Amino acid sequence: MGDKHDNSGDSSGDSSGGDATAKARAAIERTLREAELKWESPSDGNYVVTLPGTRKLSTTCSLIVGRHSLSVNAFVVRRPDENHAEVHRWLLERNTRLYGLGYALDSLGDVYLVGKLPLPAVTPEEVDRLLGVVVENADGAFNTLLGMGFATSIRKEYAWRTSRGESTRNLEAFAHMLRDE
């Protein structure tokens, strides 16, 4: 149907595998528009979405429509400075409760949320649900991950700021760690 992609071997159930790809793209774009999210599409089927947060200012999420699936990838936090085993255990325990995504590490140890969804399952409702999982588990878990993986740096930053009379307002979420400082 005018789709320039080779769809041979696509098992989406459509007479043209391009239909599943086109439907997935339409579902993603509709969801992003309706949610009034900031996004761009650097190439066909590739979406970069900025999800607003409350703990983490924003989370960048990549949605890539492939021949058979939608890939979701979102940066959560850089490689922890300390307590690696504790952080990794926490991530693995959380993975058992996540829908459609899981925490993963890249080759540098940075933490991401990643997942795949078969193209026929890509609907506006599912895209919205996956983006919600990203926000909940990137933004919602951000302070917990910082507290576990960067406690020493947070304490040093707090001490430096208080010694100079600087604001510590954005460190309030870590007050429980700083009481003895």
C-alpha cells in the first residue's frame, strides 16, 4: 500500500505487514499528541519523548517501531558511585513488579528501563500505559536510587553548600540522610 518497507515474513496477521507498522506509528503519535508531551521523530518510526517529572526534572524515552515490535528505552540514572550490590538488588526486586519494562544496565553500568511490545499490541492505551510505567519507575524511583548509589556525594554536596551559605532546597528529599551533618 505504498509502504516502502519490505514486509515479507511479517507475522502480524495483516495482509500487509506495513499495516501493523503504520498502525503502531499512528498509535504512538496520537498518544504523544493527546498527552501534550514534548517529542520529536528524527526518522520514520523513531520517537524521542521528554517525560516531565517531579523528582527527576525529565526522563528521555526512546520509542522505536521495528518490523515486528516496539522497543522502549529510557535513561534512569548514571552508574552508581557506591553500593552497587544494593542498587542492583533493588532494581532486580522491582523488575518483578513492572509491566512491560524492566530495569537494565548498559556497558558503563548506567541504569535504563527497557522493553518490547509486539506491533499488533501497540495501541494508544498501551503506549500511554508504558509511558506511565517509565515515569513511575524513572521519576518515582529517582531519589531512592540517588540515596542508595550516591549517598557520599550527596553528603559532600550538602556540607559544601551549608559551609558557603548556599541553598540546600533541592537536597530536602535526602534530609533523612543528612540529619547528622
